[in-house]
Amino acid sequence: MSFVKSQRLAALPPYLFIEIDKKKRALLAAGKDVINLGVGDPDLPTHKFIIDEMAKAIYDPKNHRYPFDEGVPAFRQAAGAFMHKRFGVTVDCDKQVLTTIGSKDGIAHLPLAVVNPGDVVLVPQPGYPVYATGAGFAGGRVYTMPLRESHDFLPDLDAIPEDIRRQAKLLWLNYPNNPTAATAPLSFYQKAVAMAKEYNWVIANDLAYGEVYFEEAPHSILEIPGAVDVAIEFHSLSKSFNMTGWRIGWATGNPAIVAALGQVKGNVDSGQFNAIQVAGKIALEHYDHPDVKHQMDIYRKRRDALYNGLAGLGWKFRKPAAGFFCWVNTPAGVPSMDLCARLIDEAHVVTVPGGGFGPAGEGYLRMALTVDEKRICEAVDRIGRIKL
């Protein structure tokens, strides 16, 4: 038999990090000291009070059985309480909260719940690749919304052609944004909700970085009156509590949209391990724990070290107010992939080329704040030795 993979897989764009990863692995194999500013995975450990709760939960036999499809009630109630305390939003935990296996799980499966073949999906560029791949798997047609610095890295909703607006079914938003580190004001969410109601869009708001911020706390789109009529929002414990490997998050918003996503998930998975949800409940109930707040100070110091260090070298870019990425302007006329390659080859510093996120990302590098402050300073020093 000659195996040929499915057309939907063949249509996927090349893996963004494949060439970068090859270079990084080659340097490591050669014994070189590589500083990795490319990975979006917290280097800080999960907080002890969460681990301690997990250690107890795994010994409880009731947690060894199949999970509830929609999630452990106690976890969903904790998520609802978090929404009220953090954003002033009241949700019905039985109808409006669905446990997900990390936010990526919900994001990838949502198009299967709301998009029919041929429907248009409005996707930001640069942006998280799963928005587009999920749309493609569902048979949707992607319409790219460029995120320009001149527009504060917000999609220009007014620039979407009228025929596209009428064919669109799903609008993806993500603030604090990966990779641009931009945040969105309530006025933008108000406009998005108004347009969604006019054109019958579903809004999917990815708030995975909502608890990593340095100035004003980011908003939930569900704070907007009437947003629950059209929106579903994805939350994750990965970045907030250093729990990326635990795979735990939730979706909340319009009950019909939440139920549709739950129906998809009920057919493709059996939910997250109950013990992880028990630990997640404790995390959400203590989102203002001193240890959790302290990590914000750690990221702030790292951000300042990277921003001030690169600024001292003459690099110009916006100082991020949230998230743990810096979206760094490349020198004029230097392609992002070329610069990324030089930084790996000559400085042994890994970054991500903005062009890898699509044409709208060209002219930038993404640098993550996921190494300690000393290593960031070392990376800046190495970069400073390169003649650009």
C-alpha cells in the first residue's frame, strides 16, 4: 500500500519552527550554549499549593474514573467565580462553562461546532496558527485580518469587505496578543460585538494570556453588555499558573455555543483527568495568591531587561504591557528569517521570525520572556556584538 495523507493535512502550512529547531538542535549537539527566546512555555514551576492539592487528588479513587464530559462541577464553579471576581461577569456554571484540555483543545474544535463548509472565518495575522488550521479542518475559508502597528495591532474591522462580512461565521480575537503583545480596549470589543450582531458572527476570544500583565489588567469581552449573545471566550491555566503541561482550561460565554462545543468534544474525547481539575479549582480560587502575583514581578523585570537592553542597542519597538512576548522591529530592509538565522548562527540566541506568522508579521521578531533575567541580559550582550 502506498500511503497518502489526507488533503486536509497536506494543505497545512509548513511548521513555523522547523528550520529554527534544526539550527538549535545542531548547536546543542555541538555543545554550544544556546539561549532560547523562541519558546512560549513558562520556565517557572507550577506553584506548590497547586501541586500539593494534586498530590492529594490522585489518591482519591473517585478521580480515577472517566471524567464528566463537561468537566468536574467544582472546577466549573471555580471558573465561574473567577469570572465574577476578576471581570465582574456572572455566568451560569451549568450552562456557560465547559472544561477544556487546555485552551488549544477548545480553540481547535470550535470551528467544527459553528462553521459549515464554505463559511468564512476571520483570522488575525500574525496570530496563533490553530485559528486558521481549525477553520481549514472544518472546511471553512480563512480571511486574513492583518494586525498593523499603525492600528495598534488591532484588526481593522471596517476594512473587511461587505461580501466577506456577510459570508463570515466566526471571528477570532486574542488579547493580550500572541505574538504582538498588544492589548485591546473595551471600545474595540464594543465595536466587535456590534458588528457580530449585525452580521450574525460568532466571536471567539482567546484570553490565554489574560493574567500575565504589567500595567492595566486586560479585559474580558464578556464585560461588554450583550456580548454573551454572540461570544465564547477561552481561558487557560497554562500561563497564569505555569501549568502548560497539565492541559487545563475552560470555555465560557453564550450557552448555545458552549453546548455545541461540548457536543463536539463529547464525540472526540472523554475530558480532562479529574484530579487535574481538582488542582485547577484550587489554582483559580487563589489566583491572587502571593506566589502567583510574584511571578508578575519576575516577568516585569525580564521585560524591562530585554526592552531596555535592546533599546540601548538602538532597536525600536513597543514596550509590551501584557503577555510574555516582545514583538521586536527588525532593522529596516532585513528579512525576519535572515535576522533570526544570524542570531542563531552568530549569537546562539533563538528567536522567532515574524514572517513565519504570515506576511503581516514580516519586519518583526518574537522574543519570549521565558528565561531568567541573567540569561536575557546575556542574550542582549551577544546580540550587541553582531554588526547589523
